[in-house]
Amino acid sequence: MRISLAPLLPLVLLALLAGGTFWLERASRLDEGTNDGKLRHDPDFVVDNFTTRRFDLEGRLQHTLRAARMLHYPDDDTTEVTTPQVVYALRNPPLYLNARQAWISPEGKEVRLVDDVRMVRAAGINQAELVMETAELHVYPDEETARANTPVTLLQGGSRLHGSGLEANNLTQKFMLLGRVHGSLQPRH
């Protein structure tokens, strides 16, 4: 009696094909945890030409942010902004901030303005307009404070001062130059 394996050949080939397909599917599948995009720094949304407003607890406008573009990154919950323009309207006189770029931390607790940073405090009663220029400024919107660790120039009236850093408090209207400070002061008339 001779047993023929020919009828079993299609069954063996199907079993090999099914096993190979199963192995190929498992081998090519990415780990579920790494396929969610959280390890990549890609924006999850982009907004062009936008304006946002923040209000205080009494419903008064605290500040306004306008910019050409905003990109939000879900991996670290940060935001990048192109050509930001910020106006602190709650204070009198108002304060204006401009830069080429900004980075905003999660929940907006810190804003880092970068490249051609310019801050202007409008003229008020008995005070001339104040202009500050620097390369990078760290702003803490809730406290209305700012710090610069790069060279800073302050201009007010005919006075011009230069320092290696700055600490500013919009609530108290105090601006302190850090490091070696030099410049010229013009008396008020």
C-alpha cells in the first residue's frame, strides 16, 4: 500500500501561506504606543492670521495676541507663533510687545519672544514713551513680568541706556537693567 501525499500538498501550502501572512503582519506592525504621534514633534493644528484675547476674573480685557501663524505641538503641548504682537490693555498706559517668533509653554505660563523683540510702553501722564529692544525676552503673562538675558537697550525721551539683561514688572511699572549699564540720560523738563 502506497500513501500519496499529493492530496495533502494544497493543505500544507495553505498552512504555510497562512503562517507566513500571520508572521508578516506581526513583524510589520509598529508598536501601538509609538504609533500615536506623541514621539514626533509635528503640529496637530495650524492657524493663520489669528487674534486671541485673555480676560481677567472681572471680565476686563487683560491682553490681546495677534500673529501671522500659530502651530501647536501635542507631544509637549507647546505652541510656536510667527510675528506675534501682544497688547496689554488692562494697564494704563498700554504696553505693546512685538517679535519675529514666539514659543508658548503649556497653559501659556511662559512666552519666549525671539528675534527683534521690541516692547513699547505708551506715553502716560508725566512720562515719555518707553521703548525696549533685545534679542530674546521671557514673558510671564499672569504675573505681567519679563526677563531678558541678552543685551537690552532702553529708550525714553532723549535718554538711551544699554545693559546686559533686564527684569521688568508691568504691574509696578519698574524696569531694571542688569549687568554693566551705560548710556546717556536726558533730564525731564
